[in-house]
Amino acid sequence: MNSNYIPSDIKCFWCNGHMRERGATAMGAGVNHITYFCDDCGGIAHFAVDTERNSKIKSFEIKYNRSKDE
């Protein structure tokens, strides 16, 4: 697997706002994953790859938690 630069922030594809790396991030052997949260609209982007077996990820599960009214 090639080494790639992983940015700490990206442009949100929902609102073009600013997304920052937040939450659990794993880099090393096994499934590598990173999640970005948008500071503007609250959207998320999650990226993952299996580096240990060098195989495609066939399925995944995510639980979404809404923020409480402030």
C-alpha cells in the first residue's frame, strides 16, 4: 500500500464549509479509518481502508448521534 498524505481538514462536500478531523482515527495495521466533521453544517465524512489484508471493505455499520438542543 502506498503512503498518502492525510489532511487534518478538508472542504465539506455538503456545504463547502470547513471539515476537521475529529473522533476516533486509526492508522497502522488493520482497518485504517478517519472521520471529518463539518464546523458549519454538522455533516460528516468517513474514510476507511483495510491495510492488513489488502482487501476491499464489503460492509460497515455507523451509529449517528444528534446533538441535544442548546
